[in-house]
Amino acid sequence: MLSLPRLYPILDRSCFSDSESVLLAARELITAGCTWIQYRNKSGRARQMLDEARALRECLGSSAKLIMNDRADLCLAAAFDGLHVGQDDLSAESARSIIGSLRWLGVSTHNSVQLADANKGSADYLAIGPVFETGSKANPDPMVGIEGIRRARGLTRKPLVAIGGITRANARAVIDAGADSVAVISDLLRDPRKSAEEFLRILR
């Protein structure tokens, strides 16, 4: 079974001014000790996304596992290690048919019904959230809270990623509730290296 790192940083392109700042943040995260990074770009053109994804792959080499959000085609083209899809993206099984069995597949869920359904498929890990209030989505799903993490843990043996509003102040409670990993966007933006180091100390 896949072993997830405690900290799962997401580089959301909308949070960065240009491609170089994305690469700089990625390098800082790796220096801090992160081993997985997801590249998320919900509004970019395919050419720009592919160029940035390939730059990330070249910059980081084998020092980190790179996960592409949503785009199975770009996951392959940029030689990423895995793909993450949401409820409104390509279906998990369609994604699997494109990326094959050698790349990892993650699926986002927002309630117990979705998680139980996703658990039946070929996903290597499942995400549940938003756990807390989040500003990373324009129209977020209802918060699941700490209790939602506990319920999710009882529904799957697959690795579980908690996402949504997770900070250094609440990350430990999320892990203690049953999550294997926490996905973080906003609380890594300011001084990514220092922030990631603090997360990793908290999550030991």
C-alpha cells in the first residue's frame, strides 16, 4: 500500500505571480524536507501548464514525487508520478485508464457517501474535505470537521489525505483524528521553507 508523507504541499498556480515563483517555492519545500508536491492550475492554458510542469520536473528531478491536479494528459506529458482528480473532473476509472497502473491516483471526496464510493475504485489514496473553512475554492463544499475525518477513517483502509483550511495550528488534530497526511496550500505560501519545516516538526 502507498505510504503518504505527513505533509502534502499543493502549489496552486493562482497564488503565484509567475512561473519562477512557483519553482522557487517548490525548491524551498524540497529543501525543508517535503517529498510530495501537487501542481494545481485550474485556469491556465494547457501550453503554460505543461511548460511549468516540465520545469518543475526538471528542477526537482527525483527529489520529489510530483502529482498533477486534474489533467491526465499533462501528467503523462510532463512525466509526473501521479494524478489527482476531483468530483467534477475526469472520473477516477477514466483517469486510471489513461495514466496506467504505474502512476498513483488520488481522488477528492467531500462526504462519507463520496468517500465510500471512491474507496471501491482503483484510487491509491483518498482525500476528504474541506475539513475547515477554506479560501482556496470559490464555492467550497460544506466543512466536514474533525468528526468527518474520523468517519472517513472508518470507511477506508486506503491512505487518507485531509484538505481544506489546514494550518500549523490544527494539523496535529487532523492527524490524530485519523488522517495519514494533510494537504496544505495557504499556510505554506509565506516563507515556504520555514513554514514546511514547522509543519514537519508538528507532524512527527
